[in-house]
Amino acid sequence: QVQLVESGGGLVQPGGSLRLSCAASGFTFSNYLMSWYRQPPGKERELVAVIMPTTGSTNYADSVKGRFTIIRDNAKSTLYLQMSSLKPEDTAVYYCYRSPNHWGKGTQVTVSS
């Protein structure tokens, strides 16, 4: 069955960087659009970034444009989110997503001094 396992979260100071990973299994990774979502404390889950399966085209939420990069390695069936210039408002649980309705368990990112 479809499995998505996120890793790489943690505590980072404002201005710092982190790279999240999502190891995918149970399906042909290269065939699917993949996304990162996040859920800040007390708020609804929101879309962060998407990457197309073949072209690798990407799209980002305005709040992360220029700071975050979504990357896919189809050979490793792994999705990444490279995050830089992190801000306290980036604090959230970050989720890997594949439609329809396949979510990982999430990884916590806390940006604080």
C-alpha cells in the first residue's frame, strides 16, 4: 500500500535552514504529482509546494516563494523540501501528500531562538 514517511524536522533558529525528506513506497513514484503541506499550531493545513511528475515543474505558496525548494528524486522515490531563511511563522507540522488522500504522519519544524 501507499506509504509516505517524512523525516528531517527539528528545532532551528530564525534564518536557518532545514531539509525535509519524504520516502515513498507502494506506488510508482515517478508517475505522481507530489506535494508538501503544513499545519501551523491552531491553524488549518495549508499547501506549501507541489512538483509535477514528469516535467518537474513546481509551484509554491506565496509565503514560501524564494525560500523553499521542492525537489524529487524519482530514482530514490523520495521527495524533498529544502527550506532556508526560516521564520517563526514557518513553525508547523509538515506533511508529504499524494492524491487521493495519502498522507504521511508528518514531521515537526520549530523555528525559534
